[in-house]
Amino acid sequence: RITVLGSTNMDLVAYVTTAPRSGETVTGHEFRTIPGGKGANQAVAAARAGAEVAMIGAVGTDDFGRRLRATLEGSGVDIDLLRTTEGPTGTAHIVVDRDGANSIVVIPGANGSVTSLSHADRAVIAEARSLLLQLELPMSAVLEGAEVARRNGVRTILTPAPAQPLPSQLLAATDLLVPNEHEAATLTGISGDPQRAAEALLAQVPEVVITLGARGCLYASRAQSEPVAVLAPPVTAVDTTGAGDTFVGALAVALAEGRPMIDALTWASSAAALSVQRAGAATSMPYRGEIDA
Ligand code: ADP
């Protein structure tokens, strides 16, 4: 079993030709509501990749909350520990322009209520093979989750997004850090040189995977002298939203099954490559049979 401690958001996406400037109104051509939040995305990815997954987090008492619960359940995620708190569900207000560039406002809503863990949350984390963490819940809960995992020998896999400096207690309780290129640059101050960034991060965590979009990923470990590159399969990307979350979810499943790191990274790369060929985040995530094929 894999436990995810993280966010659930409804993405409210407006598609326009040119994004409005301050004070300006523009007419767009399409609106979609898409289930999201890094926590929920990683939970769906791991469940579809074949693991038993429990999600800890919170939705609000609105329609978005009901839809997010249904989406998670529909992918087989155990939501017994997903709280419903009075007030709105987290939302991400996204404007996507003709070039695919976006600007985003996130309102944490119910996610902000998860400041600490219950006894039941701690028990489910302690019994898991791994704990998946991101930074869209209050830091106090993320830290508490990481420390419970660490005390119980549960592998912690941290996606350091949104990019921000990390408290040293969190790094000390992280087994595997999975930043994208931008997050790795924020954490290290090194941009344009993933190899050097990965080596710098090894001073803080024992293992690092930096994802590099269409260029694949780079794995570095204190146990080996040189970082190893794993290429992404060449595919035509339609929508890369959630690529990183698909990658992490599948990676966690492969590692929980005891597969060696490079095999696990190759399998996770196949999962992410499948997801970028289809529109949407959670809705585009592949099932185990597709990844194996
Ligand atoms: P994020 O979505 O967090 O920004 P990346 O863009 O680095 O993360 O993508 C995560 C992983 O998804 C990559 O390491 C790669 O395996 C896969 N991926 C992303 N974009 C593509 C692409 N255009 N073609 C193939 N694989 C991709």
C-alpha cells in the first residue's frame, strides 16, 4: 500500500487567445473544470499503475468536493481519510493562451485546513510501503507526515512543488526527492546544469531524480559515483499537465514492488509518456496494462 498526503483541487480552466492584462476583459472560447491537485493526481496515478492507495487530505462541502471524491474513488483510491471540511474545496484558476502558456491563481480552500494529522492518518502512514508528499498542504502537516514515515521505516518520496526553499527537518526525513528542472534550480541556485544540481542535492537527501520533460530524467544517489540519465520515449505531446505526477505515482508503485531503480524509472517514463499524449491530468493517466505494453 502507498499513502499520499496531499492536495485536492478543482482546476477551473479558461482557454483564450491572449491572456488579459490587469484591468482588461477578454472573451475566451472554452471553459473546463478538471480534477487536480498534486496529491490527488499522484494518488490516481499510483492507483491506476496498480497499487493499493490511500489518500489523506481535505475537500470542502461544495460540488467540487463531491466531484473530486468521486474521481478518486472511481480510480480505486481509498478516501476513508479524505476529510470534508466546512467551506470551499481548493481551486486553481487557470488561463491558458493560444501558445499553451498559462497563468494560475491557487486558492487552497479545504487544503489549508490540514495542519496536523489524526491518529488514523498516522497509522495509515506507518503501515504503508511509501508516503508521497508535495507542498500544497500546510508545511506543518507535510513535516508531521514525513516524520511519522521516517520513524516507521516508510520510504518518503517528496515532490518539492510549488518550488520553495525546504526546511531542514523535511529534507532530513526525505528518502527520494523528485524535483523538475525548475524546482531543482530553486532548491540549489544552479540552473541549466541538472547534473551539478543533482550532485548538490545529494548533500541533503540520499537519492534524487530530476525530471527533465521530453529529455527524460536524471537519477543520482549517494551510493554511486555518477548520475544516470534515463531517456523519455519519443512521443508527440498533446498536454503535459500532470506529467510529473504520473511519473512519481508510477515510480512509487514500481519501487514498492521492489524493482531496481533504473527499471522503475524506465517504467515511470513510459507511464508519463502515455499521459502526455492525451489531454487532461488525472483523466490522461495510464493503467498498469498500458504501461507494461
Ligand atoms: P513536471 O510535469 O512536474 O513539470 P516534467 O515536465 O519534467 O515534470 O515531466 C515529468 C516526466 O514526464 C519526464 O521526466 C518525462 O519522463 C515525462 N515527460 C514530460 N514531457 C514529456 C514529453 N514531451 N515526451 C515524453 N515524456 C515526457
